[in-house]
Amino acid sequence: MARFLPLFLLFVPFLMWLAHGPVHQFADYHAFADKRAWMGIPNAGDVLSNLAIAAPGIWGLWAFRDRAARATLGAAWPGYALFFTALALTSLGSGYYHLAPDNGRLVWDRLPIALACAGLLAGARADTVARDQSVWVTVALAIAAVASVHWWTFTEARGSDDLGPYLLFQLAPMLVVPVWQALGRSPRYERLAFAAAIALYLIAKVAEFSDYRVLATVGLSGHTFKHLFAGAAAFVLVAPIVRRVASRPRAG
């Protein structure tokens, strides 16, 4: 029965979304606290802090640049490849959005975030409970991730936006990956790393919702700190995966 727990954990918030109805974006979503420019870059704090999200993604792609390194991940590689790539693209998309925030640019922020969640789901599943997983699982999750953002743009264009599927995609890894890790008997340090990443991501969300207050208190905005904590969470997720390259047996 335990193997059905991840599906149950996803089904509950799905039912809550259906019962609640559309989840609307805040009316003042684009009203960020820190509008200061630096060296000609508008909203520089929120733009440049995205480098913290790019770094772990680039690190992961570099660590697995050769075939022997990728072989250490087996069937998990397509998912993790998507995860690493989407982290780098999230940095670009979010930076592009924060240069001049509006709904049109926000699409390019949300698409790679959803794809990162899809990659993390696919990689973690193959890593734990489905070691013979087909690459088509990653493809299907990527398509669903794109569809979740398209659903928001589709409903927004019709005057009643709905972020429900996109938010479910962000929630899904936090709900099911720890269960998969337990079922697959993942190493303790990997489970602790994922728990730490969840904690860092939740701190990032708190900072996001305290945008103006944080800016008034410490001189950097809450949204800037959101990017920094999200980057730290990504680093904590990528580090145990990269560790496998360093620990693999060397030919000799």
C-alpha cells in the first residue's frame, strides 16, 4: 500500500483545487519593493540575484558533461538533465521578467520553473522507485509542466486566471520525493539534503511575501532574498547528485 502513498498525496491537493476553483494571481503581483537600478540595470537586485539560481544548474550540467559521468545516474539522467537545464533557464527567464515585470514576461519566468519541477520529479522517481524508467516519463512530465503554465495564460486571457495546475507542479516534488526516497531507501544524506532544500524553499516563499518589510529592514528586498534562498535550495539538491561523480570508481 505504501507505493500508492505518492499518488494519494498528489490527489488530495488536486481535489482541493477542484473544490476551491480558480487560484488567482495577486492583483499587485508585479509591484515589487526594490526598483533601484544599478549600472543601467533596472530592478537590479531582483534581476541579478537570479545568478544564484543559474549557478547550481550550470554546475550540474558541467559535472555530467561526459558520458561516463552521466552513466552513474542511469535512467535518472534525462530527468536530472532537464532539472539542471531548467534551473539555468529559470535564471534567464526570471531576470528577463524582472527587467520590466508584466504578465507577458512572467510566462518566461514560470515555464522553466515548472520544467525544473518536472525534471526533479522524473529524476527522483528513476533514482528511487523506478530505476528502469523510460525517457518518455520525463517527456510526459515536461509536456504537463508546459501545459500547467499554458493553462494560466489561457485562463488569464479569458479574464479569470487560474494558477492551480502550476502551483500543484511546484508542490508535487515536496510531497512525493521524500516518500520515494523512503521507499527506495535512499542514502540518509540525500534525504536530509532534500529536507533542507524544502526548508530553504519555504524560507524563500516567506521572504517573497515579506518583500517590502525585508527591504525596509535590511536594505535588500524580500524578493531578492527569495532568489538567493531558492538558489541555495537548488544547490542543496544538486550537490548530492554531483557527489556521485566524485565518488564513482576510477578506471585504472
